[in-house]
Amino acid sequence: MEKIIFDCDTGHDDAIAIAMAAGLKDEIEIVGIIASMGNSPLENTLRNTLNVAEAVGLECPVFRGSENPLVRQRVAAGDFHGESGLDGVSFPPRKRQECMGNGILWAIDTVMSHPGEITFVSVGPYTDLALCIKAEPGFAKALKKIVLMGGSMGRGNATPSAEFNIFADPEAAEIVYSSGAEIVAMGLDVTTKVTLTEEIHDRIRNMKDSGYKKLLLDQLAFYIRSNLTHNGSMPNMHDPCTIAYLADPGMFTLERHQVHVETKGELTYGRTVTGPVDETAPVSFGTDCDTERFWRLFFRSVGNLK
């Protein structure tokens, strides 16, 4: 059983990742969720996280995370996820409310009380994770590992050099990659290989009817249109790759590298700089995925939701 703290900036692929984790209760326990700025401002991502958590039946606490990056001015993903950050979905009136208290302090207390047991999963900017690492010197070593979505060993998607999650807070990303913790990174090198095809979309339409099926189809309708408009392609399953890795790591091919993040270059700000393959390095970067295994896991997980 993987026990995780899930840190997210809930847009469309974050919402799918949360749902997959909720549907894999025998393999993954979400100890708590922290919502951070990223795809959209914090008020949007927090609301979206609470709505999705309630929709998929999660009872774990949901905390408010960082409103701004450590140093840089806040950036967002434009209209990629729509004005709400999760356009296309109408949620019923919500009972769930955010958990009062400081999410960073809660995460530190939880991890330090359970050394070696908890994996920190970040699928938005790494601001919250960096704050935990800086505030508590023992935090990184007390984690079982860190699983990230972000970065690239090639070109970016926010700029030619930088992937969005890193570009949104490069200083935080450098803190995380320099922490010495065991890190698994699902970057664009692998996540762009896990694509929602028309065939998979048809299989989703043919799933047994459920409240979650309707929610999923509604959000995919917007997300597909947005991806076709902005990228000319069907959506990639970026954030869900972190959950798939936790449930079935063998579906991914990984390479170990030393990784640093460019925080000064005018043209390369936010670039993840990887050295040659180094089996002693603490960071494992995803390079390939058995997509058939991914989609089998996807349908098993979301098929468990009501």
C-alpha cells in the first residue's frame, strides 16, 4: 500500500489523477491533499480539488497550499483549462470544505511522524514541497520517495526550454531536485507518449453508467477541444502517470540522472538540466511507458468509482 500526500493544481488531468487514486484503494491511500496555485489561481484550484474529492468519494483532508511561487511572479496556464481551471463540468452543491490549518505544517508533521512511510506526489508547481523541505531539514530524508509530474530532458511546453510545472516555480524545483531525496519524475519525455485516443474515448463512452462516467465525459469534452485548439492533438495523460507509476511501476522505463533547474538564464529559465545516465543519481526520469498497461489500469481504477 502506497501512502501519499497529493499536491495538485487541479485542472483536467489532475482531476483524472485524483480519480484514479481514489479507484485504487487497495494500492494507494491518499493521506491528504494540498491544493496549490498553478494551472489556475489558488481559489480555483482549491475549489476544483474539493469538488473532485467529493465527487469520487475521498474523505481525506484537503488543505490550502501556496498562492504564489517562491520568487517569480505567478504564471498560469492561460485558458488551457478554461476560466474555472476545470471547465466543462458542473458540480452539485458541495458539502466538503477545506481543512483548517496550514497545509505545509500538516505535511511536515505527518511525514516526520511516519518516517519512511509516505510518498509526496506533486503534479503542479513544486512550491509546497519546497517549503516543506526548507522548513524542516529532515523532511526530505523522512519521505519514502517523491514522485513528480514535470520537467523534460528535451523541449518544454511553457517555453521552448521549460515544462509548465517547472516554469511556474523554477526556484522551488531546484530545491526539490537538490534535496537528496529519492525522486521519480514523470516528465514530458514519457507523459506525451500516453495519449487519449479516439478509440480510448469511445471505450470510456461505453463504460457502465455512473456519476463518475458523466463527470469524466464532461471534462474530457472540454479538454479534448482545448488540446485540439492549442496543440492540434488529443490530450496527454500527464498527471495520471504519477498514479500509474505508484500502482504499477513496471509499466515505465526509467533512467537515473543528476538534475538541476536553470533559475538565471533569460532564454532557459525553468529548464531541467540533466546529466548523462548515472546509476548513482537520486532522480529517475521516465522515458517510456507500456501504454496498454496504463489504459488497463485506468479502466480498472475509474471502473471502481460510483
